[in-house]
Amino acid sequence: MTVIFRRSLSVGFAALWLTASGVTQAETFKWAGTTDPQTMDPHATNSAPVLGFLNNVYEGLVRRNKEMKIEPALAESWEQIGSDGWRFNLREGVTFHDGSAFTADDVLFSYERASSEDSDVRSWFAPVDSVAVVDDYTIDFLTKAPNPLFPDSIANFMIMDRDWTTSNEAARPSREAENFATRNTNGTGAFTVTSRDPGVKTTLQPFDGWWDTLESNITEAVFTPIGESATGMAALLSGEIDFISPIPLQDVPRMKERDGFTVHEGVEARVLMFGFAHQADSLKFSDDLTGENPFKDVRVRQAAYQAINVDALIDKVMRGSAQPASQLVSSAMKGYSEAKSERLAYDPDAAMQLMKDAGYEDGFSFGLQCPNDRYINDEAICKAAASMFAKVGLNAKLTAMPVRNYWPELREDNFDMYLLGWSPGTFDAEHPIRFLAHTPNSEKKLGSWNFGDYSNARVDELLPMIQTELDEDTRQAMIDETTELLQQEIAYIPMYVQPLIWASKDTIELTQRTDNFFILRWVTVN
Amino acid sequence: MINAWLRWSRENELAYLFFRNPVAIVAAIIAILCIGGAVLSPWLAATDPYDIASLDIMDSLIPPAWSESGDARFFIGTDDQGRDLLSAILYGTRLSLLVGFLAITFASVLGVTVGLMAGYFGGRFDAIMMRIADIQLSLPAILTALLVDGIAKGLLPRGQHDNLMIVVLTVAIGLSLWVNFARTVRATTFVERNKEYVQSCEIMGMHPFRIMFTHILPNIMGPILVILTVDLAVAVLLEATLSFLGVGVPANQPSLGTLIRIGTEYMFSGEWWIVIFPSAMLILMIISINVLGDFLRDALNPRMR
Amino acid sequence: MLAFVLRRLAQSIFVMLAVSLIAFSLFRFVGDPIAQMVGQETSIEDQENIRERLGLNDPLTTQYVRFVSNLSQAEFGYSYRTRQPVSEMILSRLPATLELGAISLVISLIVGIPAGIYTALKRGFLSNALLVATLVGISIPTFVIGIFLIYLFGVSLGWLPTFGRGQTVALGWWQTNFLTVSGWKALILPGVTLGVYQLTLTMRLVRAEMQEVLKTDYIKFATARGINYRSLYLNHAFRNTLVPVVTIIGLQLGGIIAFSIVTESVFQWPGMGLLFLESIRYVDIPVMSVYLVLIALMFVVINLVVDLLYFAIDPRVRLRGSHD
């Protein structure tokens, strides 16, 4: 059991203390986030809080730099072996936190562990056919088909030590009960976990033997999960913590005016959109229509699209902190379609005309499902959209619910229209096509989040071509074509890219990355 | 025998006491204004906040009319959806009062009946009812509401569920509040039961239920009224919590509690009116109802004179 | 007396079985645990496999029987979210909740009972102010009161910490706040926040009871005989309000445990309420069910004690209990 220490100093006292301590003194950095990482096992849960946190402790073969580009980490270089796969040349002289040396065998072991039945990250290795150790510092990942994106897709594949893991009986991640790796770590990363009290406090310290040079000057970092955003804000303002992510959008203007604090604003990778029940024969929640589904008609979908004033949503609900989206990925993603970056204009008159053309001049009611604790201001966005829909005769009956009920509801097709946010794990335009646009196919594990069963034969045909095409320009042309199809058919209504809003004391220098990972080694306490 | 109940109906006496009590008069005026405003909201309110087609997001977060960037159309400003806050409060109060009153009526009828019987009969009935109360207390209101809602969803066709949400909410909130009544009434009944007046009724061969409801009940109205009036606020706020769980009123028809819940998101953003006005409405209402409750208890209590 | 206690203990097993059964049947309304356990890229088949392995596809009765039989062997299972043993998680959070609950109970009683007596005896500005202030307290959501206190005393004045337990001292596995200054400081705000509703109810119930008692004949006679006011109120009148007050304390404890969910989450107080809230968010069924069973056990014990106190306080109740 851990004893919780916290200094209860006022802001002024804290500032005094910081100045007095000087640069060479210990720099304890305290930060807070909304969720505690569920586990310290890098292969057990594929969630942003876990992967983000563990990126400070474990490392992959490659890592993302401040601009999200892939750069060498445990692998010094990599190249394609013809069209069969990829060869990684590993870094020599790297040690794990417990002092044991890092070799190709650890990579092989980590691959076996991460692709096992019990792993939650095994989908990353679906394209992999086999892995072969060439020598201690060379390893080949052989893929079933040419895979230009493979190194990008394994940036969060973290390497564990074979001996440490097996001798502590944690050779496989555990689904049911904890094992040694659930609360203990042994990575090669810049920080080691020195104590962990799940849900309460986790402490880290820089790793002396790290192979790279540490940009950060912090000597100890303490993470506390604070679920209530208002409490987190108070903790920051009172000086008890140095950094928090995220803060509520509505509090940004005031926060900016305060002396001594900085708001870090950026654009996340997540695109917010509305989806439709494309295949249902009738609306499930309508009061006035039975036996028909107007959303099968592209004109009705377009009416819904043009009824939404995205600029007003961004301006009012998102407080001007979001960017409009024209497609399923944001402009920061690889494969973003510049050619298809135009949104349909907001035009309620055109929308009403489209409704009339489709035979719904008098409007109809339908069910709109929305989460209320998943995305930034999600319920408010749905309410505002519902009122915009109502103006063209689309009478949305809005149901907002917590996300734990939301996904089951969508999986059971209990919606006529729904809100969805999508952040591509690979930071590539192929990702949403695979999960959201391809016809659902559980055998091939495709279209698994395509709740509305959107289906287009050409899109299905293009996806495998995009996945295997090695030439950048040809690939981009294919993505452009797919994007155009999705736009023409209004498969979804992409609205905006969600912002990232962090706040810290102004003595803190940090780097905000698009994936919302908080990277400790880029933090400097002045 | 039915003296106690006769006193309830002696309006002239009640009126006499009432007009001698200025605090009660003020409270009554406020309560009538609040409740009247809520009941008559469709006629009083400038706009219909539930008509979502009339809302314009560009009108959102406008401060009250008297402040610099205010708008004469919205006297106390607008909320995050561009609703006229005054209209939203009137409509929301109506919804909240409906749910709140129904729920505490349900809770008090159930709780008082159970408490009286448990305290009067004691023995096995008491043991069973109090263990059921234990079970109820162990389940947080959130879970009770999810259970009731889940059963309602299971039993009713999808379209029907929305229309019956008031019933679902009433039952859910009522179930989580009845135990307070039951346990307090039971404890006081224990004491009353052994007093002379009850024993003389028993000797006269009076039916136990008649003793309970016509003799014991008027003597224990004090604590019941306290819980009744205090729990009204709790019921209104509970309803708001439940709507966050997706169990409450439809998202586009905010209740007073929901307005407060949404307002709390704007506590520190400078848009103070979104949280202050709905909260003030609830506070005013609760205080006036409590003052009236105290007055009624004193006026109606047979022993108070 | 012993027979009574034994009978009540037997009943308590029934209560806990019923609570766990109800809890079990409503878990499917709370949400889907699997969707909360895995990432967005985990395939439907893998999700189904996990569901199968966790036994969530079994009929509810099978799951329930398995749960009860595990429970009876003190097997509390593992959390779906953190995969830690549930018993360990709850035990480590228990002291925080009990200490917070104890403080708010004390606040609500040492303020509520005297305030109730005072407002019953005196009318005037202070009396009315007390009554109004507590009503304002319950008309504002706990969440708002908590945040308001945090901003006032934590941020603006900087006197008290804004979150957490402060420094604790370990007494065996029990982490206590009571032995350090920072621990006491950390207790104040959440204790007050949690105590407000209880305080209102205590004060108003004591006041109502007191007013009733003051109107009874024996007090009137006593007044007529010229007994000293102070001794009259405290010895005669107050003693007669004790039965309801004991009930209130029993109710209070229940209310405190129920309300502590919100308070703990506002103050990031690492107690069972916060744990329960997190487990609802993640549909962590093992943690939720053990928590609920534990709460049921607490209620049974509290109410047993309350009933025993009735015997001790009021001879007339004792008479009734004897022929149960």
C-alpha cells in the first residue's frame, strides 16, 4: 500500500519554492488526466489511456516524433524485403529497466505475446504471416500481402523482455485475472514506474540507462487520475498539479486570461460524424412513418447534411475550437484527400427542396442516438443538430446515453441515425475505410464499426487495393476515389475534427501530439 | 373518533392562523407564483422551448437583457442551445414538479403505510418489511432507476417507452425514497403504539387500520412532513441525475433539474446565468414549500393548541 | 435478546442474497462490459471469445449460482477493468469511505441536533437563518456545493487541498487520515459536503420531534411546576426525541454511504464510492456486485444496532419486542 504525499502549499508558496530550488534541484512534475490506465501491461488493453501512458515506459521498434512521423526507436532502420514484408535492424546496447540486454529474441517474444489469443492488440498483426529472427539485431516481419503501412501500424507495439516476463509468469497477457505485468513494468523507455496504486497514484522516474538523450529535466513524475473536470481545474489553479488534460472547452477563454497558466490547443485525429441506418426496411423510432426508411434515399441523407450548419456548431458548441471535416479523416492524416476537401454547403432551402423531391415535404420523425460522455460536448452537439434538422422537417427524437450503453445499443441496430467519432489508430485514411465504409464482414474482420451497414461494391473493391499499393500516387488516387464515392452517397455526414485542450502552469514546456498521448520526455519544468 | 380528520377540514381555523403568520403568507405567495408559473407555462412563456425547430444555435449563451451584450428578446438570457432561459425554466419546473410530486406521493404513501403497519404489528411483518427496506437501501438510486427503466423497456414496445417515461421516473425515484418514510414512521409508531389513546382504542375493539390511519397518523405528521418537503428537492435533483444516465426525460425537453445539471458545466466559464437562475428557482420553491409545510404541521397538529 | 440477534443474522443472509440477485439481474441494463474492456480495433469474434470465457453467455441463473458459491468460499473474483482481485481493491478503499462517512456523520449530528433543538425552542433571525441555509444546501446538487467549496477554500483562499486524502498513515492495511495534519485538512471539505443533506434532515427532524414533545401534557405540567428550563429541555424533552434520532442516525449512515458516491468523485476521494462509480462506467460487474453485497451487509448491521438501541432507550419498545 502506498502512502500518499502531497504538499499542501498555496500557489505563492509553491512559486517561491520553485524559484528557491533552482534548476539543478529535483523537479517533481505532477499531472492529472481523466482516466487511470487500466493496466500496465502494454498488450492487455488497446486503449488510449493505457498506450499513451505506457509510451513513457515501454518502446516500440519505431516511435512517432512530435509531428507524428515515424522515426527509429528500438529499430535503427527498416526496409521492405521485396513484397514479402519488412526487415528491422535493431539498436545495439539497449537495456531494459532491470538491466538485461535487448535483442531480437525479445522482439520475437513480444510479437508472440502481442499476437496471442489473450492480447487486445492482436489486430495489428493480422497482416503478418510469420516473424523470423535473422541474428541478434535483425528481425523480419513477413506479411501475407505487400504492406506499405506496416511500420506505421506498429508504433504502439511495445517490446517486453522475454526473461523478465516469463520468469514472473506473465508470458501472456491475462484476460481474467491480473498477472505480474498488470502492475509492474520493465520497459526500455525513458521512464520507470516506481510505485503504482491503481486509480489513485502512479509515480515515475527517469531511467538512467536510457539509450537516447532525455530532453526533459524532471526527476520525478506523479500521475493522479481526476475524473471530474472541475476538480481537475481547481487542482491546477491551486497549484497542486502542474498539468491537466483535458479541460472543458467552455473554460478555455477564462483560463487563457489567468496569469501563470497556459492553454495548449491542438487538433485531435478524431472526426465526428452522423451515421445512418442504410439497410433497415423501416425506421425504428418514427411516430409517423411505418414500413419505410427515408434514409435509404440519398436525397434525404443529403438534406440532413445540408441542414446542419457546421460553422455554427463549431462556433457555439465547440467555442471555435474545432475544424470542419469533409471526409472521415482529418487533414493531418496520411492519405487525406486534398482533392475532395470541399464540404457541401449549409443550405436549409436546398435541404427542404431535397426533402420535397424525395416525397417527404411534410417531414417525418426518427430516432437520433447520441452518447453523453464519450466526445467533447457530444450531447450538446446532438441537441443543436436536432434543432437544425427540425427546421427542414427532419424531426429527431434524441436519446442521449452513457457510452457503456451506447455501443450495445448501436450493435443491436437500435437507431435511425447516430453520432460517431473516429480516430484512425494508424493515422492513415485507410483505417476508417476498413472499419466504417467497407460492407460489414465478420469473417474478414472488416466494417466492424459500420453500424448502419453502408455498402458499396466499388469501395469494397478499392480497400484491398489501397492496403497493398506501394506507389504513393496511385494509392492516393484510390483513396480520392473512395472519398468521392462516400461523399456522393452521403455514407456519413462528417462534421468536424475534435480539438485537444490541455492546460498547464506556464512554467511547463511540453509538446502536444495529435494522438493525445502525453509524452513525459518532452516536458521541461522551468 | 374522526375528530383528527375533521380538523383538517376546518378551513376557517386554518385561514385564521394563516393570515396571522406573515412568513407563511410570503411563502405561499412565492409557492403559488412558482407553481402557478410552472402550471401555466404554455400560456405564460414567451417561447416554447420544446419546439426545437424554433431554436437557433446562434442565439445561444446570450446574457440577461440588462447586461451589456444582452438581448431584449431573452430577459434572463439563453442557455447553451439558444433557448429563452425564462421559458425553459417555466416549462422545466412544470416537468420537474410533476415528476417530483408524483414521486414523493408514491414514496410517502408506500413508506407511511409500510411504516405504520411495521410499527403497529411488529413481529414477522415488521421483520420482512424492514429487511426489504435494507435491500432497497443497499441499491443506489442510480441502479434502482436503471432496473425500473430496464424492465419498462423490456415490457413496452420501443415507441411506447417515451410516452411512459414519467411513470418510469416516478416509480424509480419513489422506490429510492420510500425507505426514509417507512423507517421514520415505524420508529415513531413504536412509541405511539404504547400510549394510552391507542390502547383505549384497542380496548374498544377498533380495527387496527382505523387506529393507524385516524389516530396514530395525525400524531406523527411532523416527521412525515419534514421528509416530504425535504425530499421534494432531492427528487427534482435525482431526476436530473437520471436523465444523464439516459433514463430521464427526453434530452430535448429539459426539466428544471436537467437545466441545473447542464448549467453546472458553465459554472466557471463566465456564463453564470445558466446555472444561477434555475438553481434560484428550485431554492425559492423548496424554501417556500418547506415554510408552508412547517406552518401546516403546526396548524393541523391536534396537540399544538 | 440473543435469539433476536441470531434471527436477524439469519435474515441478513436473505437480504444479501436478494441484493445480489437484483444486482445481477440489472447488470445487463448497466451496459456491455466487453465493449469497455477492449479497444476499438478488437474484432467481434475476439469480443465474443472474452464474453464466453468470462461466462457472460451463461444463463443468468448459472452466473448467479456461480457468484454466490464463490462468495461463500470468500472468492470475490477479479475486476474486469484492472484485473486486480476485487477483495483487495475494496479493502484498500474501505478505510477512506468509512473515515469520510464518520466525519460527516459527526458533523451532521453535532451541528444538526443542537441546531434542531435551538430552532425548536427559539424563534428569531438566527433560527430562521439556520432553517433557510440548510434548505439552500439541499436544493443545490452535491456536486455544485463540493465544487464551490473547493474553489472558495482550495483555490481562492488556498487553505485546504482540492482533492485526494492528503498524507495518510498505515495502521496495518488500514490507511488512516486521522493521524496527520494534512489528512485532517483533506477531510474537512468532503466531510462538510457530504454532511449537508444529512444535517438538514437531522436538524428538521429533531426540531419537529422536539416541538411535538414540548406540546405534550407532561412538559406543560412540568413547566407549571416550575422545573428549571434547561434541565427540562435537556432531560425530559430531549430524551423523548431520542428514538426518532436513533432512527435518523441509522438512516444517515445509509444516506452517507449512498451520497458518498458523488462526493468522493468530486473530491477524487479514493474510497469505495469512487471505485463503484468507476466500475459502473466500465461495467465492472465483479466489483459492483461485491460492493453491493458489502453495502447490504453494512445496512443489516447498522439496522440491527439501531433496533437494539431502541430496546435500550425506550422501555415501552422493550415491552413490544418481548412478545415478538
